[in-house]
Amino acid sequence: MSAQASDSNFIAFNILSQDKFQQNQNVQSLSEVSPIGKIWDKHRANTDKVLHYYAKADEHYFQQYAWRMKICSELLEFQLVPDESESIFKLKLSDARFCRVRHCPVCQWRRSLMWKARAYKILPQVVTDYPNYRWLFVTLTVKNCQIKEFSTSIILWTSLVINHEIIHSFLAANF
């Protein structure tokens, strides 16, 4: 990763492969500036591993995925924004290009952060709308089935989810 100041409020970091980074030792890395840099480094290293698998594939579309993952989060632009106390500034991602490949670790990490933020944003409203409700986390699983039975199994699970009265009656009877 390399850093360059584009103006007084923005800092751009170029994420490079480890070999290129070692060649540019005089350039400051994101992990040296902020603790979030280590997280980016971890996900970017995992992305490099995954893209090598895609690049080795014979199919053309997998090689396109590899190319998109190679340029994913290559240039990150952060803005210095004031923290709660006006004297401390923190880095906030203001511009970046992501590949949006389904199995890209960087994109999956960013997507999980987005869904987490959405959940935290709506959670207070849900708690005020339903103050007497309790939280229940349920993981529903089914034993692996034969491929011939897969369609029937999917139809069964879809009907259970759609017909929520069955689930409500089950929960009411057992909890």
C-alpha cells in the first residue's frame, strides 16, 4: 500500500501486492497510519489468494473474475473527519473501486459491514415498536438429501417460510 496526499482533507492509499510494497519501502502504508489498515491488509491478502484460484481456471468468466478481483480496492481514498472530540481526526473511506465478485473477501467484508450498519440503524425503531417482544435466533437445517429429492425439499422449506402461521403456532406451543 502506498499513501499520497491529494489535498489537505483526503489521503489516498494504493494497495499493492506484497512484492511491490517491499520494493517501495519509502512509502507509508495504511497499516502504519491507522489500525484499520491491518484489517484491509488481511482481507486484501485473502483476495489475492482467491484470485489466483480464479486465474488458474480454464473458463473465461473465472479469469474475468480474477481480473476484477486484482483491481478491487486497489486505490482507497480516505477523508480526515473529526471524531467526537474536535481535536482528534479519524480516517473515513470516501472513494474506492470494488469488484463486487461474490467470493471476493474484501467485497464480502464490506457487504457484511453494510448489513451490520443497516441492522444497527433499524434496531432502535424495532425495539420501540415491539417493546414486549423477546429475541429468538433460529437456525433451521435439514439433513442432506439426494439430488432427486432436492426440488421437493426446497418446495417444502419455501412453503414453511411463506406460511408463517405454522411457524408462529409451533413457537407458541413450544416456547
